[in-house]
Amino acid sequence: SLDMAWSYFEHITLPRYLVNHKSDKDQFERAQPGRFDVETRLYPVWGTPESELADFGIGVGIYFYMLRVLAVIMLIAGLIHFPMYEYFSSTDYTPPGEDDSFFVKSSAV
């Protein structure tokens, strides 16, 4: 049946962690695939700490760390270039009436 297939997929394929009712904070101890004798839950997509990603291998943790670092670098680069965007879209760069196209007005062409 479909319910049995979904249960198999959820408990064998998707990563799960053991639920510890004695502890107040969530500590993610990875459950072995197919573990039905104890309560397990799926890892939360947005709530899994970066330190717990090492359970999936070092490459997964490094990937998400690098993703966060690159996002910060791109944010800083965008903030540094903001004055340039302002200049190229101003009338100092393209006088009014010369070409009012947005793409030409806000580019360096």
C-alpha cells in the first residue's frame, strides 16, 4: 500500500534522529536507517545546527559553511558596489532625454 511505501521511504531513505524526552534541548543523535523500536523524527530543514551536519559526512558540513561564507561575501560586494549603481542610474551619467531605456541608463555601455 502507499502508506507502507511512504513509511519505508521515510524510515530507510530520509535521515532521522533519535528523540530524547529527558533532555529539554534537541540534541540530534542520528538514528540508524530502519529503526522502528525507538521514537525518531526527521531532521528539520531550517533548524539543524551546522555542527550536526557532520553526521552526514565532512563534505556536507563544509558545503553549508562555504555557502554561508559566500553569501556574506556577495552581500558585502553588493554593498560596496551600491554607489556605482547609483551613479550609472543618475542624470550625471546619462543626461535626461538622451536614452531613457532602463538597461542603457543603468549600465556602463
